[in-house]
Amino acid sequence: MPTDTIPTITAFERSPDGGKGQARDMRVRWALEEVGQPYRARPVSFRALKEPAHLALQPFGQIPTYEDGDLARFESGAIVLHSAGHHGGLLPDEANGRARAIGWMFSALTTIEPPIIEREQVVFLERDKPWYAERLPILEDRIRNRLRQLSARLGEDDWLEGGFSAGDLMMVMVLRRATGMGVLENFPNLAAYVARGEARPAFQRAYAAQAKFFRETGQE
Ligand code: GTB
């Protein structure tokens, strides 16, 4: 059931990616859209991220955060899990299925996402280093191995555990981050899985809301 108060999430004031929906408030927006929970988004400048008021909410000076009355949360995974746990639609009621869906959230965040982010950071920050040419293919192999394993598990299924869950939401968001690296594209079932997630009306609403937010903060 939606709560009586309207929660507020934080998002970058400026779009870091020209509106491709990669910043992590997008996961939270998508989850809130899936469960039908209205929310507000508050822009935070890069400077304000590191100031005491925001650090009290998010100790690492990052977005997203989530506030609902006295409740304050940080970490996109924890926020999505909180929303999925308090509303119907993103986690099965049955204990085993629920635990497996939560397990997939953790797989997305701790097994699949780290090599993708590491590769991205190396491309941004280490391109001029002498080790770059050797390191890049090693990182891409790591991503490829994980995607091969994930692809084998998904097979021809639409979602990871029967119906769409918070596990799929998180996995799709993490895989989107690998789009354009030339790796995801080699696994047609994973590319189709991402497209299936993006086609969900709740994803579309979240994406449009994030784009509108950036237009309104005037910083797209
Ligand atoms: N583990 C945290 C969580 O999941 O909530 C990580 C949050 C995080 O990395 N937040 C980033 C942030 O606030 C924004 S989403 N960074 C500011 C800082 O650390 O100072 C990451 C992100 C950034 C940029 C792009 N992009 O340019 O496409 C995409 C995603």
C-alpha cells in the first residue's frame, strides 16, 4: 500500500550522461513507479553532495537518498528493497521466491556491477596510463565471463525467477550500464532482457520523469 506521506528522493542537479538514465536515482524511480508510490525528487548540486546536510543523509556524498517522514535511507539497493518490501508487485509473497528475488538483487550489485564499473572507471581515468592497453581486455573478459554465466541462467526465459521482480529491476539497470561497451551486445538474450525491462510502462514513466526533472533544473 502506498504511504500517506510522499517520499522525497535526491538526484543529481545536472544530468551526468545527457539523459540516458544511468544515474542511480533511476533505479529508485523505476521501483517507485512499479509499486505505484508517488514521490518527489530534490536536486542536489555536486558541491552540496559533499556538504554536511547531505552527508548526514548519505555518508559518502552520493545520490540517491530516500526520505519519508522520519525515515531516511541511502544506497539504491537498500531503497529499492525497502520499497519492494513495503508494497506489492516487486517481490513474491512466497518466502522462497522472495528470497531468490532478493538474491538476484545482490547478484546484480555485487557480482555483475563491480567489473562493469571498474572497466568504466579505467576508461575514464586511466586511458593515458602505460598499463591501459593490457588492463582493458582483462576487465572486459571479466565482464564477458559474468555475462556468459548470467546469459546461460536466463536462457529463453523472460525474467530470472518466473515473474518480473526487484531482482530483474536491479539486474536490468546494472546491465544497461554495460550498453555500448561491445560486450552485452554479444548476448542476444541479455540484450532482449534489458529491452524487455525498458519497455515496461513503469520504466518508461521513470525515464520520462528523470528527463523532465533535468529539463526543469535547467541542466540537461
Ligand atoms: N552504492 C551507491 C548506491 O547504489 O546508492 C552508489 C551511489 C552512486 O554511485 N552515486 C553516484 C554519485 O552520487 C551517482 S550514480 N556520485 C557522486 C560522487 O560519488 O561524488 C553513478 C553514476 C554517475 C555518472 C553516470 N554517468 O555519467 O552516466 C552514471 C552513474
